[in-house]
Amino acid sequence: MVSTMENPPPATAPLSNRQVDTIRGQYHKFMLIPMIEHHSRWFDAGPIAIAVEARALGDNAERMVRGPSIHVYNAARTEEYVRFDVFGKVLHYHYILNDVNHNILWGYDPDTNGPMIPWAVAALRDRLPVMLRRANAHALASEIEEQGWDTSVLEDVARAATEALAPREDDLVRAREGMDWMYRWKEVHPQFNTVEAGEY
């Protein structure tokens, strides 16, 4: 089942809050912040569903980040497998391991690959089964290989993600809401955003 505020992963002892420098396949023993539904648009695509969230985080205008978070779920919207985060100083994406409530973080290099939204859309179109297998969603990957999925939604996904990059009048309100949401997640899932000593 997808992790939510009402249904967080089982609590474990919090790890240290030390941050690490590398984000090349960094294994994290926590689940990501659930998306905020009312800032998200859904696109049903056969065996999967894609949500584009207009994410914003920050306490003030100087420290605020905003941009799209593209979420790949099963059709029932009960499990998320891949997430592309196009905001902040380091663009990145995640493989979500629902069976153990962990995730694997990869940084994105725009100098090599260009803007991230077209790259993410191309990855979904051309590499989705491979990415799903990296998230241990083997059965869903096989289903997509055998039966396909509705890639026609990708144009609208790209458009919604691009719109989420643009400044909005409610940016600061959404950013503070995002911070409150993150703190609430940390309360129910205390290992969020922590790494074990010695992990790199």
C-alpha cells in the first residue's frame, strides 16, 4: 500500500541526521513524503497512473524551492514506484521499494542530459519496464512489456510538469504548507531524511 499520513511505514529507530554528498544510487532506509493530493493532477494510463504534483517547500521566499514532482503509481494508485523531482539545487529521481519501505536516490545531471522534464518523459516512454524492475515491481513491468500502456498521456504530463515550474501567486503559501506536511511526515515516520553513520 502507498505510504500516507494515515498509513505510514512501521516506525524504526531514527538514524542520524548527517547528510551525505553523493547521490549516485544512494540507498535510503525511509519512505518519501507522500504527495499532497490537492496540488496534484492524475493521468490514468492503463496499468499505471501518473501524478504531477506542483511541489513547493520553504519557510520564506529566499529559501523556497518549487517545481514538479512526477509520481508513477500502479493503476489502483496504491503503490508508487518511481518519482522524478524537478526542483531544488540538485534535480533527482527515486526508485521506491515498497516491500521494505526504502528508496534509492539518483541525482540528475542537466549539463549532460539537458532539461529534466523532457528526459523524464522520454525515460517513461522508452524505459518504464526497466525502471519498474529497479523498484522491484517485476509483475507490473512484465505486464507493460506484454500489453503496453497508454503513452498518449505523456504530452499532458509534460505540460503539467512544465506549468509547475512557473511562478504562482500562492508559491509561498504552498511552500509553507509543504514544510508543514514534511514535518508531519517526520512525526509519523521519524527515520525520514536520515542516513546511518558511515553510509556514503
